Amino acid sequence: MKLFPKLFLTLAAVAVCIPAFAGLSPKYPCSDGMVLQQRSSALVWGHGDAGKTVKVTTSWDGATYLATADESGVWRVYVNTPAASYTNHRIEVRSDSEEYVIKDVLVGEVWVASGQSNMEMPLRGFYNCPVENANYVMANPAGADNVRMFTVGIDPQFEPVSEVAETNGWEQAAPGQVAEMSATAYFFAEQLNRTLDVPVGILALPRGGARVESWLPRATVESYGTEDCSEEGQMKQVECVRAYVMYNGMEQPVKGYTARGFIWYQGCSNVGKHDEFVPRMTELVRQWREDWGDSENKMPFYQVEIAPFAYGGGQRGISAALRAAQHTVAKNIPNGGIVCTNDLVLPYEFDNIHPCKKQPVGQRLAYLALHRDYGFERIACYSPEAVGVSCDANDSSVLLVQLANCPEGIDRQHGIEGLEVAGQDGVFHPVEDAFMSWSDGNLRVSSPDVPNPVTVRYGWDDFCPGNLHGSDGLPLVPFCLKVE
């Protein structure tokens, strides 16, 4: 008799865990308040009885599309969307005697945002980690029809799943909802909306601490042969860094939701593995594009450089190499890009891996999209970058650094932070003054403590913020170059 209540409770718990989608019902993220990609064939899906025909009618043109629910009870159609507007549309779904309506549908620009905790960090901030000006932003958000965000709940899974485990649905950029949105993704969307004047939707699926391997299929990670990919092997790891589990539980349920491109803020958990990072991140981009139906491997994919942070233990002093690896990926993949963050930390944030300046991060991502994807070529999006160094033929104490993406020079010649030179002894000394020559466009670098410099570096350490920018305000990318 005493066993019966326990058995009953166990069976009840199992029943609760089994999703029941008998009949017609929405499937996230195709739900009230959603944003569809404009001028596209946009994916719309839902649940229905297996084998049953479903009729989908869009209010903006009255078109009806037919679909059949598959064996798992999921139907899919691609609907033709109009130009973006702030008009609230409806999508009617019918099957036999059942029907439902997806209400408050907007058509605009849709982007996918993922990565780890700096993308996950909401506008309200984390404990002891605020977002700069968050209270003002939360009191003055972009507007309910200007920016919307669908956030996928954290759900690590050892096997692929097809349903979003937990979500608040599509949230509007209104005072009561904006606080929980990804700050970086929100500021990206807000800038796009302000410039384009169309609704912007963000499909957000970040997970703090996740490695690149967390977002790849199991078979892909197994092919690398560098770790035990069995469930038992992965259970020995902290949940957030387990391989392939975020791909299964968070990417798979929403893959293919029609979008313009991706923004990605991740890399801290791969510090110390920079040699592996380049091929694996390159594969991640290819895999995600494929999952979104991009067979040509060209959807925009824009990364954020990991910020300066005083890593400890075995990682100390090597995060600069991971940043360089991020830039390598951005250059090598088709339609890739990256924004620099070396100037976006405050001195006291040396041990805070979640720096507060999220607005400029999101805005710089938006500058990339506006310049490259929306035709605003006068909006600068590329940071100055050192591409070579040589000795001054007339003065052996001066190094000449060649800078790309710096047509109008730098923003300062004095009080420079983060710039250093070293001689043959490898001891670096700070350079506080530098001059960019009008005649050849080279940055002239020297230090009175180094009579014959052979190496110059900038921001090349775990926590070595810099303050050099091009005249357009975009920061110089960290580098380390030696005269050959």
C-alpha cells in the first residue's frame, strides 16, 4: 500500500515530461508577436495530427498554403512575405474543424543571436555585473513594434530535440519586458531599427560558458578525437561546457527560422585552445548556415572579439591568441565579420568577464550589417588593423606600422595606452606618443627606453585595454608584429 503513492507520483511526473501536441497548435517560435523576415519565403510551422492537411492563410495578401503534418506531428510551409512595415498581421491555421490564429505578426528584419554569457547577459545585468545606462534604456525602450526578441530557454540535451523547452515567447521592447532581453542583441536591433525604420526581430539562443563544441553536432565533435563524447564522459564536465548539448537542446528546435544573418559573442571558454578554435568555429558557421537552409554558405555571420580579462591559472597570458583566432575565422569564412572590443572595458573590470559597455558592442555589430547588408556604405564598420611593420630607414629607433582601414588617421598622438615596443631582449616598454605620417600613412612608433626596437604590439595580453581609434571612432585591433 505504501508503494502505490510513490508509483502514482512517478507515473505522473513522467506524464508531465511527455509533450502532448495532439491536434492543431503553434510551435515556437511561430507564435503571437513573431517577426518574419521581409521579402522572403519565410518558414512557418506548427503542430497537427500526423497525416492531416493544414491550411495556412496570411492576412497581408490573403494567400493560402497547404501543408501535411509529418509523422512527428509537425507541419511546415514557406510563406511569401511583403516589404517590412509596422502593420500588425495575422496568420490563420486550419485543419478539419480545428483552427487557431497567430496574432500580432510583424514583417521586418530577423537576426539570430547566440554565443555565451556576454550575449546572454540581459539589460538588467548579472549579479555584480551591471549594464551601463540600463535603467535609462529600460525606462526608454525602442518600442513594442520596433524591436522584439524570442529567447530560447537553456536546455542542454544529449539527443536532438524538436521543441523549445522554456521561453517567454516573443517579448516586445516595452518597459515591462525589455529588462530580460540580451543587452548586446537588443542594442544591435535598436540601432538597425533606428537606421532602417523597420521592425527588427531577434531569435536569441545564448548559453553562458558554452564552448564552440557545445554548439556543434555530436558526430562533428567525435571526429576531432580530442575528448570522450559519450554521455558518461560529458557528465564529468560542468554542464555549460559539455560538447554538443546546446546544439541538440537549443539550436535544433529553432533551426531554419528564416533570418537575415547571425551575430555571435563567444570564445572565453575556448581560451587556451586557439589552434583548435579556427577550424571548429569555421565548421560551426558552415553547420549553422546549413541548418538555416543556406546551401551557399554565405549568410552574414558577425562575431564579437572577446573583451580584455585577467585570466588566471593555465590560461594566463594566452587570450590574445584566441582573439587573433577569432579575427582569422572572420577573414576566412565567406561573408564573415568581427567587431573589436579592446577599448570597451574599464580599469576596474580586469576581473569581470562581463564588462558593462554593451551598447557600443551591439552598435558596432549593427554598423557591420548596415554597411555590408543594407547598403549604407558611408557607415564605417571596419576597425584599423596593423598589417605590417618595418624599421625606418633613416632612424633605427623608429618602427613604421602599416595600418589598413585607417584612411583619415588616428584619433590621438599622445597619451596612448596599450601600445608597446621591445628590442632583441624581448622586454616591452610602453609607447605613449606615436605619429601617423601624412606622407606614407604609417604609424611611427618609438620609445626612449628601446633604442633599436624589433617588435611592436598593441593590446596583446589578457587585460591590456587600448585607446587608439581611427578617426571614425572604431578601435585599433590588437596585434603583435616583429620586423622580419
